[in-house]
Amino acid sequence: MTTPRPDPYSRPAQVAAPVLPATTRTRIGPLQWFARGGWYVFVVVLSLGMLSFVPFLHAATRTRKPLMWLWVALYTAAVVTLFLFTGTGNAGGFAVGLMIIASVHSVVLRQQVWPPTAARQLDPHAPALAGTSTDPAVAAVLAARARREDSRRLAAGDAQMARELRIGRPELPRTYDDGGLVDLNSAPPQVIAHTCEIELATATMITNARAAGITFTTVDDVFSFTDIPYPLWDRIRDRALVISG
């Protein structure tokens, strides 16, 4: 009996990689929108432009950017000028113009203080960065970053499984590697501080907000309900996730 020869043009069967649930942008409620800078426009409009400098003062305090302080000075000067024009025929038009400009500017300002955090769609089986070095240390960092993205997708699609795998809880016994994440809704302050490489006092702000009854639905909610310095936001975003529901 002759053995059939393999077809050189046939392709081996390919096993499909497991598909993780795709992440989507988390919608925020009215209260969270208001706390995350939505009140900027209300302050400007309800004060008829007289308090137009307040949103910029808040943004400058949180971000500590020199440009923000410049805007504070400019809008303060505009308000002072408005008071000097009080009683003249031009005061009303000046006030309306200031209110409109400050209202539009405050909408843009809100996005600078709380940038939208659209979830990135990454292929976990594709190279993280084209042309990167093959240095083992670099490869390890990229692999951990990919694991974090995978874990975030899994947690967004199945919060119960994420809890069972103890994603974001490195202090608990577990076998799943989440790439180095911490759950801001449940982890102790010491674990948050160690994972995000921040001061314990800063991590305690997060747990104090939780103790006050706040449940975070996005990582950026933490920055709305605490006074965490702006330079630490990206560091926390890189290592944090929130598991809710």
C-alpha cells in the first residue's frame, strides 16, 4: 500500500486565538461630568463673566502649567477692566463678549484637565512597537504593557472573572499575570502606592474617597474626586484600573 503524499500547496489548520471582549469608552453620568469640569461653564455663565477666571484658577492649581496661570492673569485683568467700564455704555457688550469667550474657552479647558480616555484597541499577538530594540529589558516592559492591556479588556468585559482572577490585587494569592495592575476600587493604599510608584499619602486620598462612598467607574474619576497632583496622573493611568459592577 502506498502512503499518500502530502499536498505541498495545502496549509496547516490555524487555531483561532481567543478573542477578548473589546473595550469601549466608558460613559460618565451627569454628576461625574459636572465634577470633571462641567461646572466651569456654569460658573462663567451664571456670573455673567465676572468669575470667568475661576475655572482657569482651578485648572492652574491642578495642572501646575505656566500657561494656565497666564490665562488666570488675563481673565482677571479682563474682569478688572469690566469693573472699570461699569456705568458706561460699553460695559454690557464687554460683559457679554467676555462671558461668551470664557464659556467656549472653559469647554476646551475641561478637556485639557480631564483628557478623554478612549480605550486603545491593541492586537495582543502583534508587536507592541515596530522597530523597537530586542533588548530583553525592553521586551519585558513591552510584554508587561501588553498584559495590562489584555487584563483591562478582560475586566471591562467580565468584571466577575476579573475578580476571580484577582486582577489588580497583587497582594492576594493568584496565578494570573495582569502585567502589574492595581484596582483603585478595592486595593489597600499601600498596594496602590507601591504599584503606581506614588507616595502613600497620595494613595490614601484614593482610599479615603472610597471610604466616603465613592465608587470609581473610570480611572480618571479618581482625579475628579481627589487632589492628586497633575504630574502623577499618567503614572497612575499606566498601572491602574477600576473593576466595578
